[in-house]
Amino acid sequence: MTFNRIALSCAFAAFVAAPAFADDWRGWNIHPEDYPNSIALETFAAEVAEKTDGRIEPQVYHNAVLGAQPDAIEQVRNGGLDFANFNMGPMGQIVPATNVLSLPFIFQDVDQMHKVMDGEIGERFSDALAEEGLVALSWFDSGSRSFYTTSKAIQTPDDVKGMKFRVMNNDLYVDMVDQLGGNATPMAYGEVYQSLKTGVIDGAENNYPSYDSSNHFEVAPYYSITNHLIIPECLCVSVDTWESLSEEDQAIVKEAAVAAAKEQRALWAEREKASRAKVEAAGSQINEVQDPKAFQDKMGPVYEKFIEANPDLEKLIKDIQSTS
Ligand code: GTR
């Protein structure tokens, strides 16, 4: 009898400790589990679950198992998914202001990108995203992107002539490769390895950690340092999900996202070095381009066309360029 009463009260205590209905959040991630972004997303998920006492249980789905990035952006916008780590590249097709971040050589370096995104200009991007259903809670690093190819190193813009490159889903990148005399094919990240291997494309472009984790280095061993794109990434929550939260939970989620970004940036710095060392050891040829400015000098028409189509964004471009 006594035993039964204790057992019953324990069961009751367990029942009241766990929230009646935990809010299960589904989070999209393109990268494998050991990638800096993935580790930071897991930290975010664990912290949100802990600090909300299990009211929210975020789960991260790695390796793009929930779909390609452009589709995932749509799903977070319409509330089908709750959160994600998105690159601002494919975002440009939906939130035009974010296209400014995809202009080649818009940032001088990654430090300037951090200054811009962590300051008032970053808030302007967050506002533009919020209007399209995405709450950007913090900004992740994605380093800088360079071209890599299957058969020869790129030294000058002339070397790009006639080559076929995979780019992310954004017309700006097609214009960028056009200006270098190459052909660009927008393609999902998950299809690039096979396309490089079978010769459907001659090259692609990315940062060292993605060049490594996607195994593209195995089939495109010439990595030429052009640093032509520096594109930030967000930890974004669906507006629907966000608006369903109490103020207290919003504060918890925001704080966890900011902490996750801090962790991601620290892990990123280490991973860039480790990935470069790994691909070099595996036989990749890292080619220090002698005159990266020659590539930048070709980008005038990309800017002109963009500003002509988006005159209201010219000031934003200028504000970024003058941030120091
Ligand atoms: C990676 C980025 C991904 C994805 C990928 C790509 O660097 O983190 O979100 O945009 O590049 O090239 O598709």
C-alpha cells in the first residue's frame, strides 16, 4: 500500500514535470553532422530545449534530408519547417535586398562582413527577411568562396573562358561567371559531386570547409584562390513559429541563437585551416592567384546591371562598402 502510494506520487511528479505538449521543431541543415554549422545548430537545439524546460524540442535534420536549399527556404517561410541555417546566396531570389550580399567582391574581407552584419546594416537585412516570413536571429560565417576545377588551375580571368561552372541558385552568379567568359549552371549542392565526376561541369566554387565536406576535392583537385564571394548565413526561424512564442521563450531562443553563432564562428576559423590542410594532403593543388583584382575588375557590368534593376539598393551597397 505504502509502496503503491510512493510509486503513484512519483509517476504523478514525472507527469507534471514534463510539459503536456512539447513543441517539436523541425530544423533544416544542408551540412553533415561534424560541420561547424551543424555542431552550432545542435547546441542551439539543446539550449532551447533545456532553457524552456522542454516546452520546445528542436530537432536538426542534417545533410539536406528535408530538401534542397531553395525548397527549404520556402518551407520555413510558410511554416512547414521551424528553423534553418541558410546561406544568403539562394535567399536573393526571394528577398531582393539580400542579393547585395551576393555581389562579387562586395566585402573587402570576412572581418568587414562581420562588422556589417553585426551592426545596423545587419538589422536592415533582418527586417527585409522578416517581411518574407523569416526571422534572422543570428549570423553565421561562411568564409570566402573560390573556384575549383577538374582539369587545370585558374590563374587569370582568361582561364575561365569556355568553362562550365556550377553556381548556387541566383541569377547574379550567372552574370558573374558570364563576365569571366565562362558558362554558369545553377544546380543543387547535392548534385555537384556527380556532375563534376561525369564532366557535366568543369568546376564549382565554395569555401574550404564545403569543398572538403562535400568531397568535391576528390573530383576537382585544382582550387584557385579568387575569394570572389563572401556570403553570410543566418540562423533563421519561421515567422509563424516565432509569433507563436511567449516573450519569455522568444528571449530564450534569441539568446541561444546568438550563442550558437559565436560558437559557429570560432569552429569555422579552425575548420577552414583543417579543411585546407586535409585537401592538400589528399592531393589538391591550392593555387594562390597572383592578381585577384583582375577578377574584381571584370565585375563592373554585374554591378551596373544590378543597380539598374534595383536602384533602391544602391545606397545599401555604398553603406556596406564604406563600413570600416
Ligand atoms: C555552402 C553553404 C551552403 C550551400 C552550399 C552551396 O558553403 O554553407 O548553405 O549554400 O555552399 O554551394 O550550395
